[in-house]
Amino acid sequence: MKILNYEATNGPRIMNKLRYFVEDRIFGVCANLGEVLKIPASSIRLYFIYATFMTFGSPIILYLVMAFWMQVRQHWRRHHNPTVWEL
């Protein structure tokens, strides 16, 4: 009788939940940039990681500025175009 390790059976599922949380809930900068440029978000993430390591972390500042700008733009759109439920 085999005893399965909890991490071996649930590890990939937990990592997928974490991945989807990060992609959907945190900022979504790479996903939105991929939609605008019509290239896969995974490629943008990979290039971002490469650029971060080659420039000792300076693209992180650009990422945070873009995340802030996306949140401001989303707030502005919601404020100027309210839905029926927000009137």
C-alpha cells in the first residue's frame, strides 16, 4: 500500500491556483500588454524576467508605474461610465 505525499498530489494544483491568482488579481500588466500588442503574455513575462536580471531590477519600477496607470485608468473609466447599478 502506497502512502501518497500531500505535496506530491496537491503541489501542481496549488501552484496553478497561485499562478492564476497572480495573473488575474495582482496587476495583470503583462496580460494586458500582451492583448494590446497581440503577443502571448507568457513571452512578455519571460522577457520581463530576463530584462530584470540583466539590468539588476530596474524594470520593476516600470512594471509598478504601468500597474498604477492601469488602476487609475480603470477607476477613471468606471467613474465616467457608470453601469446601471452604480447610478
